[in-house]
Amino acid sequence: MLSKKCKYAIHALVYLAERHGQGPVQIGEIADRQKIPKKFLEAILLELRNGRILNSKKGKGGGYYLQRSPEEINLTEVIRLTNGPIALLPCVSLNFYESCEECVNEKNCTIRTTFLTIRDETLKILSESNLAALVKKQKKDRK
Amino acid sequence: MLSKKCKYAIHALVYLAERHGQGPVQIGEIADRQKIPKKFLEAILLELRNGRILNSKKGKGGGYYLQRSPEEINLTEVIRLTNGPIALLPCVSLNFYESCEECVNEKNCTIRTTFLTIRDETLKILSESNLAALVKKQKKDRK
DNA sequence: GATAATCCTATAAAATCAGTAGACTAATCC
DNA sequence: GGATTAGTCTACTGATTTTATAGGATTATC
């Protein structure tokens, strides 16, 4: 399951994507509207900034805004940054690969193929879910 | 990522599936061959027994054995029992459903569809991965 | 009744998660 | 240039989960 941090991050990003191009949005506003504890959100947005998803501006009139257009930010990136590996086993992870201690015989591990297939399918779906697509869906649903 | 408990469970079950129909297998043997801490494995096998995947026999000549044929035991069941929900969000879980507190607007949550699709694809792959299929693959790889 | 095996309860160290506190830094406006 | 505003950074805390381990109780077999 995704951590709260990750869910908060996704909702905050969708909120920012809706306001893309309208200047910085303050942490407090996002926290209020998305019902996220402010201090926690502060740390999350900082991580997204260090992960090159967000930019920030300090001082009056400051806040956070997307570093790239909503089309260019998808959920794989967000999840990896705030939740860790997408794969269910370390030995089938692209970005967090580690050999499986549990596999007695690594090279032909019985279950590897199954979880490789799951990873591929999951990545495909997540990479299609970019922020622009999510915002578009939200607007449609509101009608 | 899957917990160690879950990975241990899967490997133990594949080991038992290979020996299906040959009588009970002792915890100690499984622990040795699959490099699983014996006491931890003890607890895991007990859980699989309570989950109606394994049967056990006490006393001399006792041990654990599959309660059903390997074809009838698939990874969805094992993962749910030893690792929890397969879905990435509680609001798209079949067996562990809970409403998402984080969703400000539950009914048309922006991200729900994406994770519903992922759950469906994952379930499809996992349900095809029954113990018989995994054993068959293992034998092929060993050649 | 000795032995061999699982069953059960309790405990504990380590890691992760979720959140908070408070001081620091930088930008803006007057 | 000083007050104000808003993000930055470090550290800490409490709760929960994970990964075990210990030790005795129970049951089946010979």
C-alpha cells in the first residue's frame, strides 16, 4: 500500500497542476484545501523540490510550483520519490535493484518472472498517469 | 515491496508443492533448504495453516503439507495472508476495503481509476501464478 | 513413557511511518 | 534597512510494524 506521505504528495501535485502557470501556491493553502498536516506537507514538498519535480520561491508572494509542465510529470516519479520502489521484489526493481537474499538460487528464481511482469504492467499504467491526465479526469468528474 | 515473511511463505510453499503427495515435511528441513530462520518459519507456517493453505501433523513423522493441490493455491491468497492488501490504495481493495481519508472527494477521486487498473492487472497475473505453475517453471529452469 | 514434532504465548530489538518543534534564511514591501 | 512573509533545515518523538527469539505446552508415534 502507498504511504500517507505518497498520497499527500500526489494530491498536492494534482492541486498544483490545476494551478500551473498561475504563479507560486503557498504550503498553507495546499494543506488547508487538501486536508494535509501543514508541517508534514512542508517536508514532503521539500522532498519533491529536491527530486526536481517542484520549484519554490521564498518570501512574500512565494510558494511552490511545478518545475515542468503537468504532461511531463507522471506517477512513477512521484511514487519512487515518496514511497520507494514500484516493484514488489528488490531483484526486479529498475531503480532500487538489490539481489534477493531470500532467493536460494538467484539466476533462476521461481517467482521472479511473475513479479517482473507485474512491475512492467504497473509501470505502464503509472507512466500514462501524468498530472495533466489526472487534472483532465478531475474536471470531467466534477461536471 | 513484499515483506520477508511473505517471501519466506512463498518459497516454503513452492518447496512443499514440489513434494506434494509425499507426506508431511518438517519445519527444520524447509528452514534449512530455503535458508529461513526456523522459529520465524514456524510462525509463518502456522499462519498458512490457519489460513487454510496448509495442514499439519504433530508428533514423529509429522510436519506440514498442502491442504489443496498446487493448482488450487495461487499467489493472491498467499500474499493477502502474509503481506496484506494487494491494491495500492485501501479504497480500491477487494478484501481490505477502507474509504480513503486522504480523498477529499471520495466518489470522484482523481487517482482511483489508475490504481483500480493496476490492481486488476496485478490480480490477473498473480492468480495465474499458482504453485503448480511455479514448480513447473522451476523444473524447466533447472535443466 | 521416551521421543519427536507442532502449537502457543510472550517478549524484544530494529526499522519505518507520521507528525511536530523551533530556529534559520531569503525575498518583498514600505 | 527593517518588518513581514514564506520556504529551509535539523532534530526529535511516539506509534506501529517487521523480524525475529525463547521456552514451555501439547500431541502423535514407537
